[in-house]
Amino acid sequence: ELKVEQNPLFLSMQEGKNYTIYCNYSTTSDRLYWYRQDPGKSLESLFVLLSNGAVKQEGRLMASLDTKARLSTLHITAAVHDLSATYFCAPGGSNYKLTFGKGTLLTVNP
Amino acid sequence: DVKVTQSSRYLVKRTGEKVFLECVQDMDHENMFWYRQDPGLGLRLIYFSYDVKMKEKGDIPEGYSVSREKKERFSLILESASTNQTSMYLCASSPGLAAINLIQYFGAGTRLSVL
């Protein structure tokens, strides 16, 4: 059974600072997804990482995947208030299913 | 753009009622999913379907059933609603294995309260 651990679960940052969210998973996975959820809203796909060493960047967010270490990171550069949301990682299994982490609630303060 | 539409944003039901949650997608996706989301627990998969009339149990299927009679529609059924089924329910769809990335696209969610 695939288990997913996200750290930290709660993150309060100041605007302009950098930080990293970590996603560890327990068994081999050939792809990993990052989603964002705003309060009261549904999940929005941010990144799809499909191979070892994959790196994707969008604005102030950069995601990477190390399949050998079973680790993905979501790095936030120079945080702004608009990035406040809950971020989920989800490694894919051998079929269509995704297993979601518990999410990281990010709050960016002025 | 992919659109996944859930029929209700909010529902209030009574204990013991039979509840239907409906989900429709417009992208001809093979796969559809039902999750529930609870604070501190993240998303947990209830059931998924990879083809019409095909279904597989997810991690927490007890107390739920599903129906997929048409490719675009996937229904979640609570046979006899209980208070511990009060939750946010999210529907998602994704393309089949022939697709490169298998991204799941989510609906807006249905917040169900069982009294």
C-alpha cells in the first residue's frame, strides 16, 4: 500500500521568503502530481512529474522529483500572499489511482 | 478546458436517507473517481471507474456504492446516510492509459451534511 507523507502540514511564511515542502512516499511510483486548493474551492493541477530528475517551474513555484529517494519537493521562491493555499502531492500507482498526502496549509503573511 | 460538474454544491440530508451525488465530465475521459475530503485526513478514494459499468473499490468503500451507466456520468450512492458521512465529496476524471500524464481533473465538490 502506497503511503504518502507531506512535511510540514502547516507553514506560515513571510512575504519574500523562500521555503520547501517535502513529499515522501513509500513505494515506487513512475509519476507524481502537485495540486493546489484554495479555501472552499476544488483542487487545481499544478505540476506533473513523469521521470526521475524531472523539474517543473511555474512562476514562484518549482517542483522536482527524485524517484530513487521517493521524494518530491515543492520550492517556493519569494512568497507572495496569493500563494496562500493548501498544497497536495499525489504519487501515482501502477494503475489510474493517485494517493494524496494530507496537504500542506501555506499561509503567507505581509 | 476539461469540465467536471457536480450536481450540488451543498446538500443536507437526514440519517437513513438514500443519497445520490451526481458527477458529469465533458472530456470523454475513461476514468472517473469519487473522493471524500475531511480536515486533517486529506483526500481518500471511495470508488473509481475505468469504463462504463466497471468499478473498483478505493480505500474507504464501506457505506457507499457507485453507478456508471454512461461514460460521462458517475454517481455516488449513500444507501443509508449516517452522520459520519458528513463530508466534502469530490469527483474527478482522467484520461485512460494511452494518455501521457493521466492528470485528474476535479469538480467543485459537494458539501454533504447528514443530520
